[in-house]
Amino acid sequence: RRIVDSAVPRGPMGVSGYRAPPIHPREFAAELSRKVFTNGADYEIVARQYADAFCATLGEARLLEFTHLEWRDLDAEAFAKVLPLLRLVKTLNLSGNKIGTRGIAALAAAIREGAAPALKEFRFAMQQEVPLRFTDSSALHEACKARGISHSLTS
């Protein structure tokens, strides 16, 4: 249901509104531990299956586009925790979201620390309703520049 729901109205170019960022396998396991299972062993199986599926899909992806999902700072901070697991992504597009200063800082820190080691292109054009000052995006610009990542950072 998080991927396609015909009951959700679509905007321009199929844009439908908010969708949460991928959850880090450790955080998924922590959330899962607060759930009730009929068999206690099921928790470990489900957590392992999620981690395996996460690494097999996002960890192996070369192109990721999380555009126009209405992400804000908390979403970007959560996604920054996932970036180190994106081993093979070469192009990352977060355009059209509503990420502000805190989210940008979290993404910049992750990139500066070597997350997404194969990243070559980072697209980051924010919605006009979230105007960014140069100082907001300068840390992200510098982190990308230091790693030789081609980037388009605009608001």
C-alpha cells in the first residue's frame, strides 16, 4: 500500500503526497520489538527478513529517487541514517521535498562521513515554499564538493 494505492488522489506527474523514508533495519527491529507476536521467534525472523530485503534492494540500487514526498527535517534526518547502507547508489534525487536547515545538516554530515560511498550525483531542488538561504545549503555543497559528487542544490 505504501507504493501504489488507487484510492489516493494523484497530483501532477503522479505525485500523491507524503510517503515516509525507508527505515534503517536497526530502527525497524526496535519498532518491531514493541509489537506482540504469537510466537516470540517470529520477531527475529521478520526483523532479519526486513534487513535482508533492505540490503538486497536499497543497498544494491544504483539510482534512487525520493522526489515530491513532502519530506521535512525529521524525514531527512531518518534518511541520513540510511545513507551509509546505500553502498552502490550513484544517483540520488531528493528534489521537490520540504527539507529545511536541520535535515540538510544531517544529510551533509552523513555525506561528509562517507555515507553512500559510490554516490556521483546528488539532486536536491527544494519546493519554493521552503526557501533556503545559501548558508543552509553550504555544508551540503561543501560535503558533496569534497567527495567529488556532482550536485544541484537549489530552492
